Amino acid sequence: MIDSDAPEEVMWAGRFITAKKRGRWEYVGRANGIGAAVIVAIDDGHVLLVEQYRVPLGRACIELPAGLVGDDSAGEAAAVAAARELEEETGYRAGSMTSLGDYHSSPGMVSESFTLFRAGALTRVGDGGGVPGEDIIVHRVALTELAGFVAEQRAAGKAVDVKLLLLLAPVLLTESR
């Protein structure tokens, strides 16, 4: 029997994640159909990034704004969650939210996918920082200075989320680097 034909076994289930096994493969996924939304918000040549402590990494991480879909209300639309998370985390309200598709960040270990959104027509309506206890720091970084900003953050010991490759690719793929 090949792994894809094996039955899926739940090894452990928590409130937000489930550890599973199928054949020889062990992986984790979101529990109860919870999804994720990630937001690329560019305002006048600047991208909105967030910094928050991530327990699994043991340090702060620089990321695109993101959050769970349907963790508080079943049936929540991904675009609604994306708009809510952007405003909570960054203090910016989007006039438009366009889906750029579903993606998988680590498909050999995690079954979770996320929907990537482009936020447009941004208006600052607050300070951001997330909900109580998240302690999110908002960074508004010029796209022309993003590679240097990321390098500085790495040098300071911070982790960098893989989704930033979306914006760093032009710099990373040039031969003059």
C-alpha cells in the first residue's frame, strides 16, 4: 500500500491544530476546518509588515499581516477575515481585498493552506498592534528599502517568514546580488 492510499489517523488534536499520520507520513493541520488569510498591503510604495513573538521559534518574526479564518465565527469568509486581521494588526482598513489564490507553505509537513490577499485603497484608522496579548509591532517599509530592512532584522536576531519571498524575489534573483 502506498502512503496516499493509507487511512488518515489523528494522533493528537488540540483547539487549533491536529497531528496526523497517513502511512509513513506524519504531519499537522488546522483543526475544525480553520483556514488562514495572509495580506499583502502596499500603501504608496510601502509594504505593511508585522513583528510578533512566535513561541515555536523562540523569537520575534517579521511577517506579512495574517490571521485565522473562522476561528471565532464558523463560516467566516476569508476576505472578511483578511480585512479584519489587517485592521487589527496594522491599524489600516482596506477599501478592497483581492484574492491572489491559495498557497501551501510547507507541504511536506503541514496540510494547512492560506489564501493570499492584496489589500488596496488603504486608510489608516488606528495604531494596530493586534488584540490584547498579541503585542504586534507594525512596520511600514518602503519597497525600495525592503531587502535592507530584512537584513537588519535578521542581524538583530529576528526570524523572517518565508512569505516575504513574494516581495524579496526580484532582489534575491538578480545576479548583481
